[in-house]
Amino acid sequence: MKTWTRATVERLCGLCGKHVLEGQPIQLIDVGPTIKLWRCEQCVGPAPPDLPPLVERKPVTPLVMTRFAKDMLPLDWKRRSAGREPGEEG
């Protein structure tokens, strides 16, 4: 399926290798579930005049990594859920 959109990040055209900057019109050709081809205006013709402008997204705040210590994770969660203490048969 071929659709016109605006580039959300800087991309390269799949035919001529031209840099398409963020916010410029670009054609997306969706070949399969994982294959996407990008084409610039010079290769496939002019974009439609009613193409909406690019909506600015807020930057994503990075997640903070936490190192786990031995006593932070409950490693005996199976025994606790069974209602038994260590050493009990059951």
C-alpha cells in the first residue's frame, strides 16, 4: 500500500539516496509486515497538497535503571504462595 506522510525522523530515499529531513513529505510503500520502503518527492512525483503538517511529539524521558541486590527479589515465591514454611512436607 502506498501512502504519503511526513518524515518523523531524517531518512534516506530508497531509490536515489537523498536525505529527507524531518517534516518533509515522503511516500511510504508498505510491502509486508516488516518491509517498508521510503521514496522522496523527486523520485515518485509531488505529494498531495492536503498533506497534514507534522505533529511535534514530546521527547521521551529515559527510564532509570536499578541494580537489584540479593534481598530485593522474593526468590521463594512458590513456597509463600503454597502457605508452607521451608522444611514442611506437604
